[in-house]
Amino acid sequence: MSADPLTLISIGKTFFDIKESKKQSKIEQQQFEHRKKLAAERAAQEEEDRLDDLRMSHAHNLAVAAGAGYSDDSRGFLNVQDQNKIKADKDIARIRLNVKNQINEYSIAQNLRKSERKQEQFGGWLSIASAGVEAKYKKDTYG
């Protein structure tokens, strides 16, 4: 006696589902890697923009000081430049912290999806094994 046609169809569908789950898992992993890469690039651009703002601020302050007749090595001028540098350093540190948090969130989501896909695939293999055992039991029981 051959296997039940519905069991064979079910097994075929489960094989197909496992194969599709593996494909989707690869696609999802690529998407998460791409998101992490984009976040890092965006942060690098924001950091560079902030450094450009700092350079422009220093140049502007130097031009104002020179136009007003102040010395560029006076305490007041140097303090203004130092304060701009401190503020820029804080902004850059915040940008770096934010991108690390964002990449960490993507990594957690990536690992979670990977785990879910593995559970799907394992469940599929269990379903196939169960169908095989059930078919064997029916064959042994009913002849």
C-alpha cells in the first residue's frame, strides 16, 4: 500500500515552505545588514556636517574678532573657540551614541527574526517527520 496522497501533498508543501522560509531569512538578513550600513553612513555624514559647522564657526569667529580689532590669541576669543569645540564634541558623541543604539536595535531585531525563521523551519521538519511516522503507523495498522 502506498502513502496517502494527502500526506504526500502535505509533505511537499512543507518542503516548499521550508525552502521559502530559508530564502526569506536570507533576504531579511540582507535587509538588516543594509539598514545597519545606512545608519552608519548617515551618522558619518551627520558627524562630518557637524565638523563643517565647527570649522565655519571658527572661521566666522576669527573674522569677527579680526574685524573688531581683537587679537586671535586673546582669552575671550580662545574661550569662544573652545566652547564651540566642546559643543561640537558633545554633538558628535551624541551622534555616535545614537547610531550605536540604532545599529544595536537592528542587530536585536535581526537575531530575533533569524530565530523565528529557524523555529519555522524546525517546525516544518517536525511536521514532515510526524507525517512520515503517521503514514507508517497507518500502513502497519491497516495493512
